[in-house]
Amino acid sequence: MLCEPPDELYLERFEAFMEKCLTDIRSFAEKEARPFEQTRQEVARWHCNKLFQWQPSSSETSNRSTETWTILVNLSRILESLSGVFGIESLLLAVDTEDSTGQPFLGGTVKGREFWRGMRTGGESGARAFKEQCLKNQSSRNVQPISPDQRIPLNNPSKSVSTSSVIDVSSKQSARNVKVDLYDGVRKALRAVSGIRNAEMKWTNHERLFTYGVYLEGWPSDIPTKNPSTLKADQNKRLLNLLNKGSLRFIKNIMLPSGPDQPQAGGAGEETDSRADDNEGGIDQSDDMFDWAIQYDEDTAVSVSLSLPCFPLIKSMIVPSATIRRRHCPNTSSRTWRCGAELDHKQTAKEG
């Protein structure tokens, strides 16, 4: 049974009584030359201690339900006292999972109780739903672990698996629970390794996992790559055991650069050494900048200079209608390319 709120007339009389108590506390604090707030907190602390020191009378029965109900009532009164002293609003909902016929208890402050009754999923139906949820969680925690002779041996016993992350599979566990645990365990493992929070398992085509940058290892060859909904109960249980033991796991796919265009470490060193040998006694070619100068003849009276970064893989540059000459400038330490372009006026006149 849920606690019924008091009537309005009672609340008015109660507030008047509390105002008188506060006036008496203020007078007592002035006589003792102490702050009023400190005295009021001491009164509230004394009242809470009195409530916690409750002792059942001899006339009351000592059965479990009566004691539990009395304790809950005292807790509700304590919460109401905290609201009166400190302005703390609270809500207390208690259900007895051991007693199937027991009624839920709703306590706390008036605002808290009214809030619960006004909720769409609150009230009596909400209390029953809360009790059913507690019973469901309690039954799932009481699942018996499998015996050592029923465990599937590990492929690599040197790897240890944290017991906190292992879901024990019981022979009495229903096929539906095994399937749900398999779905949830594989999804969490995939998202943990890939780092993608919305990643989903590709049950029928494991090769498509490359889109997440991972691949699956340890899937038994005698179990088809199908959705757990279409697999047998013993197959799902075996996959769940393999997942818990670490034999079935996701591994990060590391892409290594390869190909003829990628320079190798050894080749790069040899090329550097050969360039160093060519530069001995000559011009320093360690500069990373190329100076390009395109000079036209005197008739055009145009001179353009471009400064481009050095690209080691550039093999050639084609300049139309130009004569390319390579020379070194003695007044600079960098390698300089000079491209002299002589325009053919006759050819230009014919084309015009």
C-alpha cells in the first residue's frame, strides 16, 4: 500500500506547530548565545538520531514484514525532516522481492510522492514494473557457472582473460539468453577494437569487417557464418564460450605501405650515400630548393623566375619549344637549373 498524503487542514496545523517550534529554537539559541542555524541543525541531528534508535514494542509482532514496514516509515519521516530543515526534496520507493504478495512502499516528501503519482509510468503500475525488473535482474545474477569439465580448452593457454569480463554460460541457460548474450558480446568486442561506436557485426560475410579496420579470428570451421538467429543453440553456446575465453576475437588490421612507388629504407640510405659521394669536392647539393629560371630572348623582354621545392621522384620536365641547359652557379651552394628558352619567331609567324 502506498502512503496517502495528509489532508490540507492537517498540513496547516502542522506548519503552525513547526513555526512555533522554530520560534522556541530561536529563543533558546539567543539565551545560549549561539547561532540560530547551528542550533537548528543540532535539533535536526538529534531528531534523526531518535528515529534511527527506534526499538519495536513488545506488543508488535517480530515478523519480517512488520519490521521492514516500520523501518521504511521511519526513513520516510527522516526524509520529511530533512525537507523541513534543509529544504531537500526526496522520493523513496521500496519493493520486497522476497515476498511476492507484498505491497510496494512509497515515501519521502509530499512533492516527491506527488511527482511519482503524476508520472505516466509511475504510481501503482510503476511500482509493480520496478519490482518485476528487480526480480528479473536477480534471476540473471543467480545463474550457476559451468563446471570445469564443461569448459572448452583454450587454443593459447598463455593468454589470461579477466574474470570480470567473462559471462558464465550454464547448461540450464535458455537458448534465447545465450543468443542475446552472443549478440551483445560480439557487438561490444567489435566496437572496442575498432573504436567505432556504431559498428555492427557482419555475420554472413566476415570479410566485410575490413570497413571497420578489423578482422575476426577464431571462428570454428564447422560452424557456418550465419546469424545467431539461424544457428543451433549448441553452436551459439560454443561461440559464446569461445568469445568469453578470448579464442574468438577481433584484431586490428594494420595497413603497411607497399608498392614500387614507395621508397624502401635501405634504398633511401644508399641514394643518400651516392649523392654524398657525387658531391665530394664539388657543389653542395643538400639544399631542398631548386631555382628555376626561364629566360626569353631580348626581343620579348620578359624574364620569369620560379622557386619550387625539391621533389626527388621528379625525372623530367618538358618545356615546349625550349632548349634546356644544365649548369651550376659558382656563387650558390644549391643545385641550380637554368632553362634558356629561345622563341622561334619564324615558326610563330607561320602559325599566326
